[in-house]
Amino acid sequence: MNSSILKKLKYLRNRYEEIEVMLAEKDLIFNQERFKNLSKEYLQISEVIQYFIEWEKLALEKKDIQDLLQDEEFFYIAQEELCKLNQKMKIIEKKIKLLLLPKDPNDKNSCFIEIRAATGGDEASIFAGELFRMYTKYTEQHMWNTEIMSISAGEKGGFKEIIAKITGKGACGRLKFESGGHRVQRVPETESQGRIHTSTCTVAIMPVRPKSKQEDINPADLKIDTFRSSGAGGQHVNTTDSAIRITHIPTGCVVECQDERSQHKNKAKALSILSARIFSAQLAKNHEENSSMRRLLLGSGERSDRNRTYNFPQNRVTDHRINLTIYKLDEVLQGKLDLLINPMIQEYQADMLTLLSRS
């Protein structure tokens, strides 16, 4: 454990002991707000402190065993015990470092997923549909709920654009690295000469904001239009102005919702998506200052982003950000996305641990 991390841990232990004393004060019960804040802070640092106490005990044991190395009679026994202790300490150190990493407050939230067909015409739309099915299967495995917010169907299948809300604890934290460009290489069904085509889709993951936070949008900044819905939905949908288009004037961001029969419901959906888009744009700006986040979170959804390539002839998936290639495309499309997500999270944590060790 390097000196900077030890310094942080000693500071946290002092703070932990200080809070423990304050929580024992009789008068604290009359100040509920302070009691709540102190209890929350105490809980947040308690786990890392318990590991640090355990690590310090092992460090003392290690010192005693090292003294035995000078004794020829106990040399080999001491050497064996020292090896075991070092392994235990390394495991605890890793846990401590992970707990010291800054927490992303959005990781525990639900999220919106927006998939758009980019280059490739009908083939890109078809692939967008396959990506959506892949994410739907993944959410089912995690017992999350998926609600479609907006759809624009492709002419030959799939979607030109689809937005869904994924509700479940930790959904945003697991899916946030999916933002960016997704490229498919395969022979389309419409290709008569068997040539491999390359098409692209973009994916954007946006944290769901609580309703209280959505009020930050100034109504004066919104231009709201109503229009008659198109597509499936029955007679009512096609004969009333139930569809909503909201434009956020300062950013030029536009959201349309027409899948509900009620204008009120379409407006509520559109506002929630708009709030998420504006918030995600702010996050992307903040991430530009963080080299690790900029390297892994290519969350702009731009066509120039190339996160991943799905090569059907070789049953291969490559994540270009971490140079990971696996030959399990069939499994990934069935929702086994953790084959790609887990290495991505581990790489991100490794980058952050490196920064933590240098600080």
C-alpha cells in the first residue's frame, strides 16, 4: 500500500472515530438533520475502515513473522506463513482500493437506451432491431423492466430509432459503457453476390432523472408542438393530435412521442427523455476532463465512435476500446453481454486505481 493511500485511510479512520463520538452525544437526537448526515457518512466509510483495521493487524503479524526469518530453526515455517499473509494482504488491499474509488451517483439509477440506425440504410435498421433484442434479453436476465418510450420502424424491419426505459437497480452502471458506435459486418439477405457489408448503429445510455430534478428545465425554453400520430395504434391514434414534439430551444434538442393514445402521457414521456438527454450532455462535457472516462465512455452516440464490431461470418465480437476479441457473437446476441461488460468495468477500475495510486 503506497503512502498516499495510507494517508487517506488514516484520515478516514480518524474521521470514523470522530463521528462515532458525535453519534454517542445525547443532544444529537434533537438535531435530526445532523444525525441523519452523520449516520450516512459513518455508514459510507465503515466498510473501508473495517478492511483497513484488518489490514493493519496483518501488517503487525507480518512484522513479527519477518523477525523469525532470522532464526534458522523457524526460517522455512516463517517463509511459508509470510507468503500466506502477503496473499491475504493483497486481497484486502484490492478491496480497499475499490472502495476508495469515487462513486458515480448515476450508477445505481435506471436508464434510457436510445438505439439509432446510422450508415447502411435498411441493413442498419435491421441491426438496430437485433441490438434492441440483445439488450432486452440482457435486462430480462437481470430482472429489470423494459418500457418502450418511442419507436420509428424501419421499412424492411428493425428500427430507424427506438428509445426504451430500463428500470432496475444498477441498470445505468452496468450499461453506461454501451454508449457509442456499434458496427456490424455480414452478408445482408438482400445481397445477391455474397459480399460482406458494413453497417453502423449508435447507442446512447442516459441516466433516468428523478421527477424532482426534471423541474430544472425552464418551461420558457420549450417549444411544444402537437400533431396527428402516424403508424399503428388504431382509429383514435390517427384522428387526434395526441403526438407531441418538444424542442429545447437553448440546445436544439428535439424529442417526439406518439405511441400513447393520450397527449398527456406522450408529453410526460417526452419530457423525461428530454431531461435525460440534457443531463447526459452535461455529463459528457464533464467526462472530457477525465482521460479514463473519455477513453472508455464514448457516450456521444456519434457515427465516428467505434466501440464495437460484430462480425457474423467469424462469430466474432471486438471491443476496440480495450482491444478485446471474443468468438461468441451468438451468445452475446442472446443477452450474454457480461462477457463484454465485465472486462470493460474491470479496465475502467484498473485505470482509476492507477490514478488513485498516483494521487
